Amino acid sequence: MVLGRNRAIPSADPADSGFRMLALGDSYTIGESVPETDRYPIQAAKKLCENEHICFTHPEIIAATGWTSGNLLAALSSVKPAGPYHVVTLLIGVNNQFQGLSPYEYKAQFTTLLQKAIALAGNLPSHVLVLSIPDYSVTPFGRSKPGPAHISVQIDSFNIINRQAAADYNVNWLDVTVESRKAARDATLIAADGLHFSGKEYGIWARLMEPILKGMFR
């Protein structure tokens, strides 16, 4: 758990290239089992600065391993991040699936999270990016569980919910699930713990995020 480790930095003038990013999520967002520099929000911010000269202060991350959508909601109520942010990303739901929680509960909580994300982005839906839930059934941990194919189907069903919510609120939505499934054939995309994804995989997500984030600053 790395809640609060990343310091909050006051909003900067865009002319100073001091843009602010807030990443909300769970173990994937905090980068369980990978170095801090390999987290996908950190890699995405680095790529945007190097390639587009759109530079962020150190991205703030509110995420922890094991969090469900309900846990993230509770954390936001406790931490109360100070917006507005130029970019807000949201990836949550794998632990709802893993714990067998209701998709209906997820839909309601995710909708509330999305509303909060938009508010934190200065009420600009175009500055919010939802990432789909990756598929851990391709990892050694996932393959050791009964019915990895069933896990994959459930992940898809949760992603239908977050994709529809993103469309309803006119925010950006990025499919990283398809990329995550390539780890079934490439062990370098899986972290050493055999459950989460590697910095290399998060780098792929960051590359996919780059044109979307760039578009927010046009």
C-alpha cells in the first residue's frame, strides 16, 4: 500500500510545464512487484514529457493492492485529493471480480468514482481516462485457479460496465485487456510474483495512453 507516498503538488501554470496527474486504482496502478519508475502512470508521464514536451509534476497515485471499487471510494473520501488535475486516470474492478462481488454494485460504485474523477479533472470529461481491467487469468496465479476461462469471461463482463459508463460520461476509455492477454505467450510481461504484470507490460500501456493524453492538451 502506497497511499499518500506521492506528495500533492499545487496546480502549476501550463506555461511552466507543471501539469498535474492523478491516478486512481488498485495493485495495477500502484505497480505491485515492480519499481516505482515502472508504474504505468509514471511511465506515461515520462513518455509525454520526453516525446511531446508535456511535463507533469510527479503523478499522484491513490491506489493499493487488493482494493475494490468500494475501497477506492472510501479512500477518496478519506484522502480528499485537491483538484483540479490536468489528467485523471481510473482503473478499478479486478478485486470486485476476484472477491465475487456483484456487478450491479460495481456499476453503481464505478459510476460514482467516474463522477468524482470528472470533478477532480475540473469538470472536464475529456481529461479523464478509464483503463479497462487486465486479465490475470493469463498469469501463473490465474492459471492455477479453477476455470481460468471463466475468469476471463467475468473480466470481460466487468469491462462492459466500465466501458459503457465511460461512454455515458464522455470520458476516454482505453482497452489494455487485449494487451494483457499477450502475457499468456510472453513471460516477460508478467511480474516476478506470478500474478501482476511487469514494467515491460506497463510500458506498453503507457505507450497506448500517450496519444490519448496528448489529445487532452490540444
